[in-house]
Amino acid sequence: MEGFLSFKIHHYLHHDHDTGEIVELVILPEKRSLKIGKQLIEKIEEIAKDKQLEQIELSTSTYRKDAHRFYERQGYEKLHYNYTKELDD
């Protein structure tokens, strides 16, 4: 395995149509120059268009600067803040 992408489809009341979410996109570090991530993104976008999804969303950690640049090069924009809260045991 050189990499994988996991994807979910959501129905939100505040959207006109279903949306997609890239949950995980992982490429082995030694394979990142082979454009595998770009190919996976292009394929999931094709599938999303076929399913008439409104948009694709994704989240990435604030420290993953290389990932931010990658997604921006693929045409994704930073439009939201994502907040998390750890729950006590």
C-alpha cells in the first residue's frame, strides 16, 4: 500500500445537498513525490460530482503545514475553524 483516502457522505440540514468529507488521506512519506495524493483527490472529486454532492470538506491539524499547502494547491480553501474538546474519563 502506498496510500489511501477515506470518505464519508453527510446530509446536513444547513446544506441544500449532501456533502462529502475526506476523513483521512495518508500517503507513505517515501511515496509523496509520486502525486498519489493528487490522484486520490481527483478520483474522489469525480465520484462526488457523479453523486451530485454540494462540496467536499476536510480537517487537518494546525501543525501540518505541508498538508495545508497540498490541499490549497488542490483548490481547497480554509473557511472554517474546527474546535475539539477532550472528554474526561
